[in-house]
Amino acid sequence: MNASDRNIPDRLRSPFERRLRSWESLLLLVAVAIFVANSLASPYFLDAWNLSDATFNFTEKAMIAFAMALLIISGEIDLSVAAIIALASTAMGAAVQFGVPTPGLVLVGLAVGLACGAFNGLLVTRVGLPSIVVTIGTLSLFRGISYIVLGDQAYRGYPPEFAFFGQGYVWWVISFELMMFALLALAFGILLHGTNFGRAVYAIGNNATGALFSGIRVARVKFILFLLTGLMSGVAAICLTSRLGSTRPSIAFAWELEIVTMVVLGGVSILGGSGSIPGVVIAAVVMGLVTFGLGLLNVPGIVMSIVIGALLISVIALPRLWTGRGQS
């Protein structure tokens, strides 16, 4: 490619060429490369049931990542999502002790998620506190409540039918969680890319003051986004608790790092204003393949944490370094 080709603005390129040069296309190539590498590294990787198991490495986190993507695009962030999972799971475990059936447990999980999201949203949109400060505080608050309730104990005894949400299969190797992942990806994709609400999210992320003067109810949109993030945390809590069959206060510990990494790796700007749901979907698959491949090779969990941390720093720093290189 010569210098004149590189200097052509993206808006003047054909739609096919823009897609080919997009971050999502690069991620897709990375996903294929990791898939091939995993299949060569372990003879067990290509087994259909092993591939199905691999999806559990990202489906629950991705459910939250879809909502988190919209929140970050709007210029906000929620670092309390993993703690919301812990609190929602603790509430469901407490409800089990009183004999609440499966439908009631689902409602408890969703209600706690919504309540936590509403609490964060009110502090940010009504009180005017920075979301990163608020959600660091509620991260400690929500998980602290779980530790106070449970201590070093665990809730067990969930109804047998409750196990379907985290362990059930709708057809062959297609788990309920994978089906939920696909449906939520479609729903959030339509919400962000095909509705006025989605356009408002982009407008707020690019210029909140300008969006306000153009008639967008900025505080209301952001509050709804916090509600969605809390709700998706409740959904993830139901699936994760169902899959584990028990509740401990340390459940989903440090998931907020992986969820934010998933969103940023998917091409969502940490500064807000840009990003896409297809990018987050591919990023979720990439991270799932990486962690599952490392697991098959018996790589310790602490090494996986190092990989995730390095990945987060890289995807934030590389675009800035690349821009600086191009301007030098």
C-alpha cells in the first residue's frame, strides 16, 4: 500500500473496504488465529463438548459487557458489577433458606441487580458524583454486605430446576447461557445501532453538553444505562449461581477487570463516544478462547490475570502510540 492509499479518509472508501480495515475485522482475525493455535496446542480443544464448555468462560461476563459498552460509550463506567453479582447471589441464597421456588429466585436476582443499578445511577445523575468514584465505593459496599451476611460460609440447597440457567442445554451442545448471549447481543446491537436511544448514547459520549442543548435528556439516558448494567449483572448472577450451585461472598471476584477489558478490547473508547456491539461480541469470544486455551495447558490462574491486565493496558495504549507514531 502506498502513501496516497493510507491518506485516503475512511469516509471516502467503499463500505466493504471500511469493514475490512475496521477494528472488528482485525479482532476476527485474532480470534481465528487463537482458535487455530488452541487446536494445535491441545488435542482436546476441538471436541464439541469442550468447545461448548469454553463458552462458559465468557457468556456471563459478556452479558454485562453489552450493557457496560453502552455505559462507557456515554462517558460513564460501573466498576461495581462483580459486587452486584455477589450481592444478588447472596440475596438468592438467603431466599432459598426460606423455601422460595425458582421463579422467585429469578425475580430476587433481577430485583437486586436493578436496585443496585438504580442506586449507582441516582448518585451519578442526581447527586452529580463521578461514576468511577461512586462505583468504586459501591463495589466495596455491595461485596461487603455479602461478606457480613455469609462470612466464610456458603449458601447451598438451590432447587434442581434452578440449575438449568447455568447448566442446561437447549439443543445438543448449545447451552442456555450461549443462547442468552446470542439473544442479548442481538438486542443490544439493535438498541445501540438501530434506535434513537442508541444515537443519544453516542451523542452524549461525544459531547454531553451539546446533547443536552439538542434536547436529549442526558441524566435520564445515563440513569437507564446504569439500570441496564445492574439488570445484566443480576442476569449474570442467576446464571453463575446456577452453574456453581452455591453462593460465597467471593463469587465473581475481580470480574470487573475482565468485563472492562472485554469492552475496551471490542473497540469501545474508554473516553466514550465510539464503539460497537459486534466488536464486544468478538472480543468476548477472543477472551474466552484465550482463557480456555490457557486452562487446557494447565496455566495457573495468576498467569491468566497477568494476561488480562496486560491486554487491558495494551488495547488502551496501542491506539495512542500508533497515533503518535503517525504524527511524528
